[in-house]
Amino acid sequence: MYGRHQWRRRFRANACRWTAPRESILDLLGRTRGHLSAKDIYLSLQPTFPGLGLATVYRTLELLHRLGIVQKVTSSDGQGRYQLRSVDQQDHHHHLICSRCGLIVDYRDFVREELELVKKTEDALAKKYNFVIQDHSIEFLGLCEKCR
């Protein structure tokens, strides 16, 4: 996981200000194993930061996503859910998303095989379209055990 000093460095490198609300959002995501919506984050931080607006949380999450600090997963209700991205290759994972109840399952099965396939695909696409690929995400949509 990123530490505060790495977060600040990433912010400065992208000409972004380091603010208390941004730090608190990152801290909350760092303490949470699950996938939080902007509303979840807003409601959790509201007692500590009563002046924090929901729009600020949304803007901050989009900035963090653009900077590659958080991963965004879109759940079945169309709402973005966020989790802190790990720099540890061992924590690399993708998602199974239930289309009915919105359950998000992190999975780490077949990571090596998956990364080899993705790397080949990225190389071919980058060459064919003269495109610099910076990231990828794999999400499988379906029905969880309870919803089937």
C-alpha cells in the first residue's frame, strides 16, 4: 500500500494540492478492505469534517483514480466503488460483480496466467493503435450464489 509520503509525492508530481480532506479520504480507504462508494466515504468522514461536501468527495475520488492511487469498480447499480490500489504485485486482483445485489468479490486466482495474457494483449493493442496503455481492469459480471 502507499504511505502518506508516497501519496504526497504523487500529488506534487501532478501539480495537485495536498489537503486534509484528501488525506482523510486516503486514510479511510487505507483502513478499509472493501469497496466504498462516495456516499459511504462522505458519511464516514462527515462527523470529523462537517464542512466536507459530497461533491468534494466525488472530485477527490476521480482525481485519485486518475493518479492511479485508487481503483474504481462500477457496481450493478451504476455507482462507482473505490479501493486503495496496492503497489504490491502479490495483491494484484480483479473483480466478480453480482448484477443483482451488487456484491463485489476480489479474486486472485490465475493472476500469473491472466497477467501474461493481458501483457500480450496490451502489447498488440499498443502497437496496432499506437497507444500507450497505462492500466487495465478485468471485471466479470454475473449472479452470486445467493442471487441465482
